Amino acid sequence: MDLVLNAADYYFFTPYVYPATWPEDEPFRQIISLLLVTNLGALVLYFLFATLSYYFIFDHDLKKHPHFLENQVQREIKTTVQSLPWISLPTVALFFAEVRGYSKLYGNIEDSPYGWSGVILSMFSFIFFTDMCIYWIHRFLHHKCIYKRIHKPHHLWKISTPFASHAFHPVDGFMQSIPYHIYPFLFPLHKVTYLILYIFVNVWSISIHDGAYLVPDCLKHVINGSAHHTDHHVYFDYNYGQYFTFWDKIGGSYKSPSSFEGKGPHDYIKKQKEEWSSRQNGHMDEKLLSGDSPKNE
């Protein structure tokens, strides 16, 4: 995060916001700056990618599903905007520790234990590590003692839109983000790689709430995509994974998505359309048999 903070200082905070006498590496200034950068960055990522997904990927016919709530999109956005500032508080504490040099983040390839291969390996390691941790955190959040107060708000959206991706209770949102933040304190990770992965995990979270089943057939039982996560929102006790189905299969919580069996939300909407069309055609046939024509009507 120091790369982002340094850029913000150079282009904005130092010339336009803070007095010249306030050093850039002063701890209190860094905390204030991190709070501003973290909140603004989270909102930009959320609104940019969720909006693009909503208008270009999300199937708006899903809004006709009976589980789609009144004013749901507005409610998803409101929940997110109210939660993100609270989530940012403990997040900034971890970012501050990174900036002060307590993590294993490095800025030069030469500092990687294994050079470029180490950088590439760390990307896969990050994905597998966070997938494992989020599975167990997510499953814990479904425990009856805490589900109702902490995780249930996210399950209001049974038929979710991309804007539901970050619509969490603040405690829920932070807990599921912890693996992303603790990884660089446990394992070496390039700073640029970390920023790329940070953007990726936010985009991924949006993608599994967009209702578009874009995973290739050969990977649909391996990748935990939107189809799997849709069933998680509908049936609650299945498909807790973030990227892969591996831990769900180990933990006995894997469920083949209902959409793969022709029983998903899209299939329900399609069936409703066909029934409506059939009724309309039947109505027209009755008119024709009785001697009336659509033109005369």
C-alpha cells in the first residue's frame, strides 16, 4: 500500500492538502492519508466494476424473479456505502503496518527469494491460501450463534446483483477480507503483485454475484463461479468457497449448481416467460375460434 500512498502524497496530498512542514512519513499523517485513500479506492473499485457488470453482464430479467426484492439495487448500494467506512478502520491498521515495514512485501524483483518464478508462484499461493481461509471463515459466519446478526444481512439478496458483492455487515466484510491482508505478513509478495491481486479479488467478488455463468464447461465443477454462489445465496448451507470448489468438497458442503440441472433462477424466468407466452397464444386461439380477430379487437 505504500506505493499508492507515495503516489497520493506526490500528486495530491503534499502539494495541495498538507502543510509543507508536515513530513510524509509522520505516522499520524500516514493514517489519515490511508483512511482517505482506502475509502476512496474501495468506492471507485466498487462503483466502477459493479456498474460495468450490472449494465453489460447482469441479466436484468432476473429482476422479475419473486426473490428479487423491491428497490433491491438501491438497498445493496446503501448497505455497501454504509459499511465500507467501518470496514476501512481495521483495514487501515493493517495497511499502516505494511507501510511502516512490518510485512514481507518487497519492491524489487531481486528481493524475491526465487526471482520472477517466485513472483508468479506467490500469485498462485495467494489465491490458494485466501481461498482456504475464506472457506472456513465463511462457514464459521454461518454458525447459528452469529449468522443472524453478522452474515444474514448479506443473504437478504437471494437473487443478487453485482452491487451485492460488497453489501455486508462491517464485521462480516472485514472478517472475509482478513486472509488478503495477513498473507503479506506471512509470505513474501511483490508490492505491484499485491495491488493487482487486491483489484482482482474485488472484481472476482463482483463477478460471483452477477448471475452470469461464464465458467467453461470443463471447469464448472472446479471453479466456484456465479452459478455456485447463486445457490449459496438461495440454499445457504452450500458452496462457501471463494474461487474453487476444492474445500467445499472436502468439507462436505459442495452442491452442484441448480442452474447446471436446468433449475436455476434463469430457468425459472424462462419457464415463466414460456407459460405467459403459452397463455397469450391460447387466448388468441380462443378468439380466433370464436370468430373474433385481433384486428377487429
